[in-house]
Amino acid sequence: MSTAGKVIKCKAAVAWEIKKPLVIEDIEVAPPKAHEVRIKILATGICRTDDHVLSGAFAVPLPMVLGHEAAGVVESVGEGVTCVKPGDHVIPLFVPQCGNCNPCKSTRGNLCYQNDISHVRGLMPDGTSRFTCKGKSLHHFISTSSFTEYTVVHENAVVKIDAAAPLEKVCLIGCGFSTGYGAAVQTAKVERGSTCAVFGLGGVGLSAVMGCKAAGASRIFAVDINPKKFPKALEVGATECVNPLDYKKPINEVLYDLTDGEGVDYSLEVIGRTDTMAAALASCHENYGTSVIVGIAPSVSEICFNPLLLFTGRTWKGSVFGGWKSKDAIPKLVSDFMGKKFVLDPLITHTLPFEKINEGFDMLRSGKSIRTILTF
């Protein structure tokens, strides 16, 4: 029996309070309004950004249905939707692409003005929610909300992908892989023969390593204080692994020593700590090095650094979703994956049923997992 136009009752993991486990609840998901799409989520990854909300580092309105790295099938569409239809395999987009605002039309940007990242409201574009639980409205998370069996997104925040692609793998293209890989090839524009340093070897950091390798970097330093991550980093393309705890001098000085006093051409900070952001910048060549901030720092963070680090010529950049325009890039990245231009398996260390979501977060926090995929 068709569910189109009807409220769907389903399971979702609700974040009621910070520093508390998610609670599996029965929720109601309203039908999509005009220009909206309701998606049956089939696979979703656990990303560090979700954990930043639970820790309180990323301030958002609660209660909320988190999750933003997913893949699923369109269940129904609202009036006026033409980009997808029921039955299409899709990836929801935490960075929408409306195609009309200045960043969407510019070749220099990708952060669509319809994003809910810069100032999180936790609502659909019309200012309302499609989720309710125990009579209470729940907030949406950065245009997506994938820790639920069904979600509703605006048509600008969803894109159709190859129906043959394995959803439990390509869901990573919805965030982790694209963010790290794109930070290297799209934002930094790593050049062949260059030297790179990637700070942080989680799923996004390892994807950045893969991007540096794909771009032809000659030396790729993988930097982390957890040496258990080094074998994986070497597997996906790092040439050398560096543990800052093994040295008495600052990591930027270590990297200068390892590059004969030159510094690296490109550094990418994929942790979200202001001290490592400053260290990554200082690790670059003083005249033409480029450092890219990929990790999300706590909402109240401020950074202090010597302006001479930039005065001498370094470039400091930020990167959201790897710099990709989401609707344009994701289908191509899925196609590239299907064409074996890159692999995703090394990033996936665990697969769990959705009900074990808190177990997945525990493994992320303890460093036991790179990416845990939840299946429904």
C-alpha cells in the first residue's frame, strides 16, 4: 500500500540532550511539501561532526535527528519536484545546490546560500519541521537528518545516483570521502610532485591522503597521535607517518626538518583543533605553502597566530564538502567509484544495524573505528 501523502511512523535516533546517548524513538515523518522529497534511508555513516553535536562542541538546537552522510531511495515527492522520482537511488546533500545564488553560479565557491551550516536553524527552508516525537517537534540536521528510517529534504538537497552503486559504500560520498578527497584535489589543488601533510587520520583525513595521492604528490606525511592508524594511512597512499608525541619539538619544526628546511607545499588540518590548525599553517613553505582547514572547531573557538605566517606568502583556506558543488559532483564521484578510480572499502571498518548506533559512536570516540556504517 502506498505511503505517499501520508504520515509515516518509523524509528529514529533522537538527540534530546548533549553529553547523553542517542535514544531510539518512534517518530512521525510528515509527507513532503512542495519542492520536498521524502527518502527511505538505507545506509548512513557515523561522522565526527555528528559527535561534535553530542559533545556540545557544535552548538545546534535540540532535540534533533542527526546524521548527514547517507544514501537511500526516494519514497515520495512533493508538488513541483522534477529532479528525482519515487524509486530513485539518491544521496541527501548537507550542502545544497540551488543553482541560483552567487556561490552556486560562481566558479569560486560551493556553499549555497540555502545551507544550514553557517547559522544552524535545524528547520526546513520554510521554517518548519517534518519530524515529531511524543507530540514534540524535532529539529533537522544540516539539510539532511539521516539517523532515521525516513527523512524529508528540500529538492536542492538531494541528487540521483547510479542505481547499481552499493548504497552501504557510496553513502560515504555524501560527506566523509568527498570532503577529504576534495579538500586535496579541489580546494588545495595539490600538484604532481609536491609534498603534503595531512593532520588527523579519521575517515576524512584518510580520504585527504587518497586525494593527495591521486593528485600525484611525491611525499605525503600522515600526522596523528594514534599510531594504530598508520598502517591504514600507508595503505591508502601516505609515504611517511609522523606521531607528534615522538618528538620534543613542535610538529611544524619536525616537518620542516623532514623536508630539508623547506616545509610542505600543502597541509590539510582534518581534526578541528585550533592548535593543529596553526601548526598545519606553520608547517607549510613560508612563501608559497597552502594550508586548508577541513576539520570543524568547537563553536566558541578562536585562533591566535603570528601574522608573519601569512605575510611571507602562505595561503590559508577553508574547505566545506571538499569544495564540490554537490549536485554536480556527487553523481560523477559515484560514477568514478563504480569505474574503480578510487576505493572506499579501506575507510569502512565496521557495519552495524541501526539499533546499535551508540555502539558505533563509542568506537569512534575510542579510536577503534574509521567509519561505521549503519544499515536499516
